[in-house]
Amino acid sequence: MEFRCPSCGAAIPQLPFPLLTVDAILEVDAGSVVLVRRRFEPLGWALPGGFVQCGESLEDACRREVLEETGLEIEALEQMHAYSDPGRDPRRPTVTVVFVARARGTPRGGDDAAEAAAFPLNDIPQPLCFDHGRILEDYRLRLRRLGAAPGRPTPGPANGSDASARKT
């Protein structure tokens, strides 16, 4: 990905700021989450997600990325946490906003996902890309804190709450 200065058109080798991304912890069955096997470097398993486009909300970016990579439409969506470690993506600095989402259906790989499948939270395939192992561990802690355990319905998106639909 090459970036150019809007004033002079010169190539900018690396932007002086991180790029914004979204990732989804996508619940399709109680205790299972959807992962995608990446088609491009870095190779491995990852949460569905990607870069936010100009003019796009975080929620819309999450819905778009999930649809592109898994073929699933999100039914419920709730923001969980932002992750900003400068080394989280080996390609360039990024900040990701992670959502917990709920969808129905059978995932299928698309776009830059070679494969998409649901996995029990206690049997996640390896290797995981980026900091997605840490994100999934935080999700497990969230489930425990909310009183849900893998295999039981989770509060929030799994029960139809959509935080993005609330007016502030």
C-alpha cells in the first residue's frame, strides 16, 4: 500500500500515524467464534476484520468486513475494546477497535480470507495472527466477568443488544 502527499504527490514510505482497523469476535454458536484463515501475509488464523474506509463508521466497517470475509450478516454488534500496541501488526502500526457481534449461518471464506469457520473458544487453531490471541483472552475474561461461560449464551450482542443503534 503506497501513500502520497496530497500537496506534492511524493511517495510517503510509511505514514506518521497508525491506520484504523476493526475486528469482530463473531459468535455464531454458543461457545464458538468465527475465525478466518488469511489468504495473504501474515498467514494464519485471525478474527474477521480490516481497514476502515474514509467516510465509514466503525460499525459499518465491521459489518462490511464480516460480510466480505465470512459471508455472514451481523445481527447484533457491541464495541468491546481498542488495541493500540504499535507492534500488533507486523506490516505497519494500526489501532483496532474490536466488536463482539452475533450472526447466523455457515461462514465461508471470501475476499482476503481463504477460509472461514467457527471454532469452540477452548479449541482455537494456531497460529493466530496479530494480537488476536490476546484479544480472545480478553474476551474470555469478559465472559467470566459478565457471568457467561463458553457454551452458554453471552449477555449483550448474543441476546440481541446492538450498542451502535443506541442514540446518545
